[in-house]
Amino acid sequence: MRCGEWFDLHLENGRTLSCRLELGRDWYILTGRNDVRFYLKKNETYQVDL
């Protein structure tokens, strides 16, 4: 995956978030109307649909 790519991130509660991947000092996602930012944990695996 590269910066700016959109994908669906699967959450543990069965929900999905439509997100955009970005890189600053670390990788993070932007989601929602206001582009809420969530940083991704290093060495963590995430289930996504491209």
C-alpha cells in the first residue's frame, strides 16, 4: 500500500471504516467527514479490503 490509498479497515466489532493511508513520522489513517486521524501501531496486523 502507498500514501493516499483508500481502503476499508475491519474493526473487531464487525464494523468497517473507510480510510485513507498517510505517512508522517509514522503511518496513520484518515477517516470520516473531518478526516479524523488515527495512528497505526508498529508490528500490528490489520485486516483491510482494497
